[in-house]
Amino acid sequence: MEPKIYTVKEVAKILKTSPDNVYALYHAGVLPMLKLGSLKCRRETLEDFLKRAEGYDVSDPNNIVPLEGKNNETMAT
């Protein structure tokens, strides 16, 4: 059974990025989390983030832009 809540380290592993990038997404308000001792992310929240981020470059969470060839809409937060 898949967990319903992930640690920052687990989110980083799922996203194939670093924990620092996960913290950056959180601090930019792009990836909501909750605090239970340490920051945690619900599976549903992570899935929603992935749906919203599709088609966008989120390398810099403070400057999210559409990938080349996509429209000029901004990512809904």
C-alpha cells in the first residue's frame, strides 16, 4: 500500500530532485505542505502539483514559465 503522506526526502525521491528543491517549491507557495514535527506532503497534494506543473519549467519556483512550445499561461497555484 502506498503511503498517504510523504517526508521532504520522500517527495524529493519521487520527483527525482533534491530536498533543497522541494523546500524551494514549498517556500515559493507552489507545493503546499503541513508540519507534523517536520514538513510533510499528502499524496493527493503531490499528485495535484504534478498535474498543475505539467507543461511548465518549475526549476525556479519563483519564476515558473511554460516549456518552449506551450502557451503563455501561468501555472495555477
